[in-house]
Amino acid sequence: MTDKTLTPITEQGELQKFCDSLSKSDFICVDTEFHRETTFWPELCLIQASAPGVEGLIDPMVKGLDLKPFLDLMADTSRVKVFHAARQDMEIFNKLIGAPPAPVFDTQIAAMALGLGDSISYDNLIQRTLRRQIDKSSQFTDWKRRPLSDKQLAYALGDVTHLRDAYIQMHNELEKLGRLGWIEDEMAAISDAALYNTDPKEAWQRLKFRKTHKDYLAVFVAVAEWRERQAQTLDRPRRRILKDEAIQEIADQKPKTAEQFDRLRSVPNGFIRSRNADGLLETVEAAIADPDAYAPKLPKRQHNPQTPAGAPEMLKVLLKAVSDDINVVPRLIANAADIERIARGETSNDIPALTGWRNEVFGTKARALLTGELALSFQDGQVRLFEPKH
């Protein structure tokens, strides 16, 4: 690794040249370093990118540096963008380019289809796939401070050079096993714009409400929207404006005066008179006065059939056996909601575990187990599947 490699790009011409080199590849490995502890929007501090034969760092904090050449690459749907644990990086680029990058390959998801672990960390992934050890001592450093040290830059660049090698190996292995299609839905889901929606009117949907009557929901929705707008306007984390439990208590207690706000346990004393609370009292008053204008219409609760005793546990044993047999993380095949619905006897095609490759490796066996056409036994410490004799 040369000194030139460790020097972040700060000039427009240099950035264009780097992006021209990246554009020759059908995939780009990307990572970011950012600061978010005191802001609503992530502060982008460094961009790392690599492709076969090219790698480099971009300093987005340089005044006047136009990131458009790189953002154009991120927006190009003909090129795969490779991340590890992509969610936060995707959020950053969604804001910068106005849409989530696509298509995406997330090595953390791909690792599930190779049996490498659920939510595997980057350093564990590199150790498992490439047998390389990563020095993590620069992981929690101040990426806003300039100049960045050679150690920081080497660490940051390693995030995409190791990733490049791991991606190529993992992609080839998945292709060899015929499993690239197994993770297509999960990869596509990462690029769903709804995941990165910051529309204040939708903020309440990220929270869990405790009651369903109209006057509670009206205040709950109104305060959630108010907090989202306030956090974005002041560029402060939501929790620094108002904690989730405070929204719950305000919706429950419906305070109408500053004195009543001061009596709430989850709201700091005097908060309602602060700059952070600008407009909150009026928001609560409006929701109380006209709950129909704020309360969402919730779908009627469906009465699900009772789950047979022991059925979910049997399905979990089956899932573990099937997952071990093909060396795949169980959650990639079926999640807890899938198991519960299948245990109740549901056969809807909106249950992922009962569609496509998941149905082939697990769904058909799950239904057979529940109908007695398949049974489980233990032999030499292993779960065995067999067809019982009738």
C-alpha cells in the first residue's frame, strides 16, 4: 500500500479520474465513515471505494469538492454496489442521490446463505472467508478530525480492499452452489425506499403504540410527527428531542398545560418551555380537539386460530435440522412469524417460507410434519427425518 493510496482525494480532477477507473468494473465495493452522535442526519466524513485494480479514499468534508461523479456511479443501476451491513451506508446515499442505490450485494446477508453466521461482523467475515485478521483499534475514532492519521486511513481503506476480495470469493461460491437466487429478495429489499423514509407523517409507524382508542392514537401520531419535524429542523437525534416513552406518556396523559407537562415522569421538568419543545403544546391541543384528523384507521384485528401446543417447537427443530443439512442460517429460511403462521395451519403464499426455494427445502417438510406425513427422531445426537409407517 503506497503513500499515494493513503492520501484521500480532495481535488475535483482527481475524483473524476478515480471514478472513471471505478466505472470500468461491473461492481464497486463501498464503505463510509460518518458521525451521528449529536445530529439527526449522518455527517459523512470519509468514503472508501474499490474495484478490481483500483482503490481509494474520498474526503467529502473538503469544501467545494463536488461528489457528483461518485454519486452518479452509486445511482447507476447497471453496476452492483457491494456493502457489508449496508443499512446505514444506504441511508447516507439515499439522502445524497434521492434514492437508495441499487442493485446491492450485502456480504452480511450473503454470509447467511453460506452458513457463516447470522449478522456476522465484518472482521469475523474476513477472518472466516479470507483468513485475515483486521486491526480494529481505529474503529471508534473521530472521523471528523483532520488530518486523519495513516493508521486511520489504512484501516478505512482495508474496509473495501478486504471486502472486494471477500465479495469475489463469496459470489463465486454462491454461484457454484446455485444459491445466488436465494438471497435476491433480501438484497432487493435493502433498496426499498420505504426503509429510508423520513416523512414526518409516517414517523409513528416506527413506534409501538400501547392502545388503540382514537384519542390516544391521535396524540401519539401527532407528537411522533412533531418530534420528527423538530429533529430534522434542529438536526438533532430524535432521543435528544423527546424519548419514545415520553411520546407514549403524552398520548396517554394528554397534558394541556405547561404545568401538566412538568408532572410527566418521562419528560424533563421545564422541557415544555425550552426551544426544543417549540410547538409541542399546540400540537397536543390540536390532536385532543380533533382526534379524527390525526388518528389513523387501523385494520381490524383478525382472530387467528389457536396454535396447536408444541407445533412451533417442532417446526423450529425441523428448521434447525434442515438449516444444518444445507449449511444455511435458519433465519434466511424462516423467521419467527413464519413459524407461528405455519404452526397455525396457514398456507398463504405471502408466507416467505412457503414460497420458492424456501418451500422446497423447508415449507413442504413443515406441512408434512404437521399432517403426520413426516416425523422427527433423534439418533446419535442428530435429528432425523422419516416417514412414519401407518
